[in-house]
Amino acid sequence: EPVREVWITFLDDTPEQVFPTEYAAWMARGKWCCGDGTQAQRRNLTAGAWGPLRPYTGPCENDGCPEVANGACGPSGDLYFMLNDFPALGTICKVHTGSYQSIRQISAALQDLGRITGGHLTGISAKLFLAPDRNQYTNDAGARVTGAPKWILGLELAAADLPRLAERMLETSLAFRQ
């Protein structure tokens, strides 16, 4: 049975460092376009050139970029952490996802953790999990349909009650800071 959950510790207080996200388009050579949904940067690919990423004047995802519409570009998120069972500073793990749902779930969980701790994420331990899910949508005929199963990533920190939850979050953070 594959591992479907693992306890992790965050190594930075900034959600954008812990879980940077973007829209990105890749080819065998590497990332050729990326953006935040409003503004993008692209490489010049004419005549086989592979220059640096430069500001792109065309539309990004929020403005109808054709690369998003045709599937060449999509969401991208990388979660950086340390494994609790193998604590070693300098050993950073990364999990990548291209799932809208996983990105929304992880981003929301990090925002919630930051609000509860006053913005501190460094040293906070949480369970990173992989869970099956099915989305529901309305098809062209107007019928409600359940989609094929898919796997999503998420973060969870649970306890028997709210005081224990706060205690659990702060004890690992304080130990890490000491």
C-alpha cells in the first residue's frame, strides 16, 4: 500500500515561499512561459533561441490566454517542507501539483494556519495527505454528473479540541525556534 499521508514541518513563515504557485507552460527544454494569471513572462522561442524570461504583452490566464485554453499552460504549485520522521536541516523536500483543487486546498490551509499563529509557519507540523475525490458538474444536457476519480493533495492539522489544536501547533513551532 502506497503512503497516503506524511507529517511535515514548514521551514519558512511566508506562504509564498512555502508554496509558490503560478501558471506555467513547459516544453522538453524547460519552462517557457509563466505568470500570475494577470501578467506573464515568456522566453523568445523564435529561431531556436532560448533566452531569459521577459515580460509578455499578450494576455495571461485571467484575460483569455490561448495557451491556457489549449492546455499548454496550467496551474503549478510546489510545496517545500521537511519530513518529520527524518529531521535534517538542509534537506528540503518538494511536492509538485498541477491540480487547481490541490492548489486551492493547500493555499487555504496555509492561510488558515498563518491566521491562527499570527503569521508563523516556521516549525509548524501538519499532515500532508493524498485523498481520492470526485467532482460533480452539469453536462451540456443539463444533467448533474459525477466525474472520474482523481487524487488531491491537502494539509491537515487535527486535535480533539481547539485548545489542544492550538497547543499542538505552537509546541512544534516553539521547539523549532529554540
